[in-house]
Amino acid sequence: MKGVITIAYNNLEKSIETKNILIKKLNKAGFEVSENIEENTELLISIGGDGSFLQAVHKFKFANIPVIAINTGHLGFFAELCPEKIDKFIDAYKNKEYFIQEAEAIQANISTEDEDIRLDAINEIVIKNIQSRTVHLGLQVDGVKIERFSGDGMLISTPIGSTAYNYSAGGSIVDPSLNLLQLTPIAPMNTNAYRSFTSSIILPTSAVISISPEFEFENNILIVVDGKQYKFTQIEEVKIYKSNKKIKLLRLKGYEFWNKVSEKFL
């Protein structure tokens, strides 16, 4: 039985062109290609930018198969490949010249007056006010009160997501081999009236982070999960902790995280 490779792509002209070239080359190499996860799918290839990669991971519900990205976008931090290296990739894949890097997700359990909702993220979970104004949030870690936060919001990132929104918000870049959670304040207020931490907090993956609105009139909350927005009303509490989901990033031999960081950010 031929192995199946699933392809996800965005609607950019370059992505569609790359998809068509990739399908022809994979077929020639003896693979079947699908746009869905089949019973015998062995690899997921995302074509686009980092946003397309995250959309593919969520679309296929953190499927338990390796995933690799071909960058036709801008930064392409997740992307291992450029379109010009498709032939090299196919040869390396057939010869098993790669390794698998696992990245664990985090989950948010959102409790409202009427329901409980679970959302999973591979990069980050962000909590903000639905309206563009200061939000006041109570923060607890493992049941211990840490602070009353005032600012634009709070961001909780995984190590693999530390180079994304977290980095833009002033958080630290974290080696993905480390097991931790990073809580980064977004535009925190630090005045006589409001006192908030102004730098990231590093926590073990066993930690349970609890965030709740300080005031009843602020219980309409915007939660952003890997770039996708969810609006909730009557929020009582949001708990964030390590998920039981993960992704398997297929890395070609020679891949090194800090080389990628230097290449993309310096």
C-alpha cells in the first residue's frame, strides 16, 4: 500500500503553485497525496507561513503524525523548507534522513456561568478585554494568589511558541528542549494605583495558572489561541496548564534551533 502524504495550503498564488509542483513530485516518488487525513497518512505538509502551519495543526486536531512546513510566507519560523528544496526534502524523507521533535501543547479551560470550554494551543494563549482598553485580572498559580494584573492582557506561551507573540511582547526566547510555561504581561501598568509584574514569569509544566476578571463588569473576555480569537461573556475563570496533546515536527538532519533563531531574528 502506498503511503499517503496530506497537504494543507493557503490561497496565495505562490502556495498553490508550490502545491501543484509538490503533488507531481510526490506522485513521481511513489506517494499518494490527499487534502484530508487518511487512515494511512504518514506525513502532513503545510504550505504557507507560520499562520498556515498553525491552522493546519488545528484543522487536523493535532493529528498523531509528523508535520513539516514549506514556507511561502514571510518569517516562516516553523518552516523547515523553501519551495526550491522540495527535491532534496523528498530524497531525505525517503532515506529517513530526519528526526522528530515533539512539542507539547497547552490548554485553557474556560468556565462561564453556563458552560465549560476547552481550547488547545501549540504557541500561546492570550487573555484580553474584548474592547480595546485596560483589563484587570486576578492571577493565581497552583491556588496561590500572585497579583492583581492591570494592562492590555496576559500571554501564556509554550517553549516552541516563545519566538512568536511572546517575543514581540518582551518575553524570552526559550530552547524547545526545556519543559516550562512562560507567562508574559502585555503592556502592564505599574503605578501607585496599579502594581503588576513587568517581566515574564517562568513556571514548570506542572503548574496550573488561574486567571479571572477582577470586576464583574469586565467578565467579557477575548481569548486568542494561536492567533484565532474567541469571545466569551460571563467569564468566571480561565485555567491554563499543560495539555495531553502534542505535535511531531519533522526536522531534517542538520536542523538546529539556535541557528534558526539567529537566521530569522538577527
